[in-house]
Amino acid sequence: MLAMLSVGMTPGNAGGRVTINSGQHVVLQSFALFRLRDCKSLNTTVKIVKRPKKGKLWLSDGALDPADGYGGGFHSNRCNGTNLRARYINYRAPKGYRGTVHIIVRAPAFKNGRNQHYYVKVR
């Protein structure tokens, strides 16, 4: 059985709305895909479907501990303390910009590979 660990902008919301200041950086979503039986990290791909018209969007690699994720122990806490390979979706608003950007990302780790929409309001 596979599990996905997700840490987003708001608890329980994989994709949504956030407000940031001009020039600020935000991690829109971070996630890891892993096997429950042995806590082994699995590779997953991320496709940027729609880039923001303003600002910079990029993907980065890192680590996540299941203890930091949402879901209240859906994996029986077996993997807590394990650093899982993770992907981070990052956005930086340009200095002086005001407005809202729309970003769409797709990953197999999201529900059935559906698109996730992010709306970033920059003030």
C-alpha cells in the first residue's frame, strides 16, 4: 500500500489560496510518496500545467518527516522520524507587484493525478 504525505499552505488543503507580500517567497505545497510497509520513498513527478504570469515558480527537492504532515496518523505513525524524499512547489512574487496569480500543478501523488489550483494574492 502507498501513502502520500502532504504539507500545504493551509491544513487539509492541497491547493488553495494564500496572501503574501510583494517580493515574498512561499512554499505552496510539499509532498512525499512512500510505501507504508517499509517507509521507503518513491519517485514522483510534478508537471507545471500553468505558470504564473508574474513572479517565479520552481520545484525543489527536500525531505519531509511524516510527523509534520496532515492526516492524523493515517500511516499509523510507523514512519514518523523518517526523512522521506519530498518535492516542494515554490513561488516568489516580484517586488512591486500587486495582484493575484493563478498556478496549476499536476502530480501523480495528488488525488488520481488531478490538477491542483493555487491562487496567490500579492499585496
